[in-house]
Amino acid sequence: MNEIAVIGLGHVGLPTALSLAEIGWRVVGMDSAPDRVAMVADGQAPFYEPGLQELLTTHHRSGRLAVTASLAETVRRAEVLFVCVSTPQLPDGAADLSAVEHVAREIAAHTNGHKLVVDKSTTPVRTAERIKRVLSRYGAGAHQVEVAVNPEFLQEGNAVHDVLHPDRIVLGVESDRARALLTEIYRPLLDRLPAPGQCVVCDRRGISTAAGERVITTNLETAELIKHSANSFLATKISFINMIADLCEQTGADVTQVARGLGLDPRIGPQFLGAGVGFGGSCLPKDMRAFIRIADDHRVDFSLLKAVAAVNEGRVERVMEKLRGALWIIRGKTVAVLGLAFKPGTDDVREAPSLRLVPALLSEGAHVRLFDPHAMDTFAAAMPDLKQATYCRSAYDAAEGAHAVVVLTEWEEFRTLDLHRLRGTVALPIIVDGRNLLDPAAVRAAGFDYVSFGRP
């Protein structure tokens, strides 16, 4: 195959396109946003993701990545087309699949030979069947275009690494040809891994790296369900440990030690057991709500996930309760918020706790000072009517004159703050740690009252 197409150059598509270029493929990336296409064509990453700009610079020079705003041109140039478009949430919780449907119609209209359409967007089960129906209705028969499902498992802040070092590759296919094409594309990644049965050292997640154990070939529906199931299970772990944290606060137990005791059990594992303000981002909240809607449509009881969502929804109010407990009256006080992105390593603020906490603070009459290493612009764009908050140059600048400092994102630079310097800038020495990021003894030794989640 001459070129691989990646349709959609967002937080999934651009890391995918650049990583495919990195392993040797010629890639044409397409996006419907002219500004984004122009930035990428100029060699500038449109969002922050570690390693992304470096890869873009490399393959902007190498010529392995071409970009276009023309979907018709993209379809004509490539045999395999990865669909990485957004599937935002509708008011009823369902995924908005209009972009997926539009792409399918355009592929049908411009097909000039055999194509493999690979759904990499997070879509509800049986979306692939609907894509096939659209392709058939608008001109592309089954003999011309096949559909496969290849869900992404990227973590924002680690997306480039996750594409180049996958913990699993799921191939939902209906033919040997589709399986062979996708296996050929991923062969450079698989060739790096030991053969099945070979003695290996487990990777950073404690998973065997044997190649044969990493590839799951299944049908379309199963591949679609794997993605939603994975995100919903991770969300469940987070809400579970937050529920335990609330009990720890009432009983004198330490949630960090509870989490350690749980995480050492190989059946559970230590990941996603950090108590605090809860999860956000473009994936977990949206995908879980969509999964609940899918279950409701099929009359399956997903009350467990509804409870997971309810626990997470209440975490920002828990921060407000802790602030009220520390300050008594919030009105007229200055609160520094450190961290606006939903997680470290990204400038993404979609569904971030900051989007709810900052307005809540302002509604209670607080003066709010904000700082994030990378997400200031994206937060300001997401909250264009937020005029009262002050954007600051550093964590220390944000803390100037503050009556409380709230840590919302676990950036490494917040973990390594000079606490004595910070103490010298604040009006009152109070830290509310929404991520249990800091060492309690060190914070208290620096003269702060320290409030965290689930720790004595």
C-alpha cells in the first residue's frame, strides 16, 4: 500500500498519524478544520502532548506526513482509512455519530478501488454495521469497501508512547484480507515484541510483552465493546477508591495505604487507585455515559455504572466542602487553583474538574487566581465568559495573597514546589490537595494547614 489515511487530526488522530509515520509508513492526514490543517502543514502541533511536536517536526521534514482538508482527495489516495473523528456527547448521553456518518458518505462517494475503513473513534456497539449500511446506500458496495474496528487505548499525556508501545492491539475484522492489512500496518510494532512463549520481563504495567498475547482478533461488535468496557472499568476503579477515601476520613484510616494494599493484589493492580477530585477528560465521562445509554437502549441494568458516575459528579462539591471547612466563609477570600487540565501531560480541559470548581468558587464570591503549565489558553477558550478569574504566570504568582491553594492537576512541577517559598507568598497557609499529590509531613513542616482526601 502506498499511503495510509488518518481522518481527524485531534488527540487520537494526530498521535496515530505521526506514530505510523515514525514506523515507516507514508501517511495522509485529513481534518475538516482549516486552522488545524494549516498548523500541522506548517509543522506546528495544534495541542500539547509530550513528544508530539518532536515527531511532527521530524516527519514534516521527512515528508512521510502529508495533510489536507479534502476528504475526497484523502479517500482517493489511500487504501486503508483510519477514522479518528470526534464523537461528542448529545444531551441525552448518547454519542453524536454525525461526523462518522459524514465520513462514511464521503468515502462511498469517492471510492476508487478496494478500501478498508477502520473505525478508531470511540463508537457504540453496532456502529460498524451502520457504517457498512451507509457505504452501501451511498454507492460503495461490499466488494469495494470493508469495515474494521481498531479501538485506540491512548492515554492523553502519554499518547505517542502508547501508540508506539501498545499493551494490546484489538482487530475487529470480517475477512482475512482486512486482518492481513492491519497486521501488515502494525508489523513494525509487533516485530519489536518477543515471540509467544519467550521469557520476557514484564513492562511498566506488569504485562507480558509477548507479541502473540498482545493482538486480539475478533468480530466488529466485540471490538467495539472492548473499548467502552475498558474505559468504564477504569472509571469504576477511580470512583471506588474515592468512595473508600470518604469512609477513611470518617474512620481515621489512610486511603493511600488502602490503595497500596489493593494494588499489590495482581487481580486488581495499582493503576487508577488515586483518591481525590475524580476523573475528567474527553474519554472516561463521555464514554461511560454513552455506555449507560447503550445499555438502557438494550434494556440491560447498568445501575453500577450510574453509581460510578454519581460518585464522580460529587467530587468537586467535596473540594468545596473542604474549602468551607478550612476557610469558613469563602466570600471575599482569594483562592489559588493550580492545575486546569484534566490530567498532567496535556492541555486538554474537556470535562476537567476545573470547569466546575472555578465557577463554583466565583459563585460563592471568591477571588480566583489560576495557573496551569500548558492549559491556560484551552481553559480560557472553554470558559470565554469567565471574566473575574485572574490568569497567572506561575504557581507562586497564583498563590500571591491567597487564603487557600487548591491543587487540581498532578503536574510534576506542583509536586516539587518550594513549599517554604510558597508559604512566603500566601495570605493564609492552607493547601487543599485535590490529588493527594504532596507529602503531608513536608507540607506541614513548611507551616501549612494541609487538607487532602482520605488521609488522616
